[in-house]
Amino acid sequence: MTTQRCDQIIIKGIQYNLKTLPLDDYWTDENPKPSLPVIRSSNWRGYIATWEIKSDCLYLLDIEIYTPEPTKGLNYVFPHMKGKIKASWYTGELSIPQGQLIEHFNDGFNQVFESDWLIEIDKGNVVSQRYQANY
């Protein structure tokens, strides 16, 4: 498998790669994933999402969806919502790589950086943060 493109997250105005996919937890029987054709080997999921942490909440700002037609966005997945969307469906840990790349595997997000910034989220709210060194 080819190394996959990461979602993006903005924290205090700085954009980072995000190795976690919070939008995947949104897709359920009640919210089925729309048809997203795979047209790039570097993006098997068919989209890149942009997130933001602001006021200790996780928000979805945009989705870049790759289709043979012009790129579709946030309104394709959330046609009933306007503006940024609080990720109240997401509970889990966000992993943001930090520092230099130490080890690279051509497989998904399987890359090791000097450290990871780990942010624990509960129903869209930040509950804790920590750094993990990857020696």
C-alpha cells in the first residue's frame, strides 16, 4: 500500500498533519459514507479533511473529496449544515506527528516521527494532551 495523505488539523493558527481519521467514526448505518471513488493511490479513503481545535473543541472545517468531476466539499457530506461542524460524534485520540521522520514504511500512515502530540477527545471536546517520544 502507498503511504496515505493525512488529514490536516489547525491548532492556534498552525497547520499540522493528523494521522487519525475522526471522520471515519461519523460513518454509521444512520450516516452512511457517500460514494467516494478512489482515484489516487495516496488516498484510498477518497477525501482529505481539515480540522481545527478551538476553545477546547474539535471542529471539521472542510472536506476535499476527489471525484472525476470537480472536487466536492463539506456540503456534499453535510448538506444540511453551514460553517464549521463540531465533531460531537468523535471520541478517541488524535495523533499529530512532531519533529523529524525517523522511520518510513510504504504502508498507510505507518511512519515514525521523533514524537507524537496526542490529544484525547470525548464527544468533540478536548479532555487531555500529552507528548510521546518515539525513540
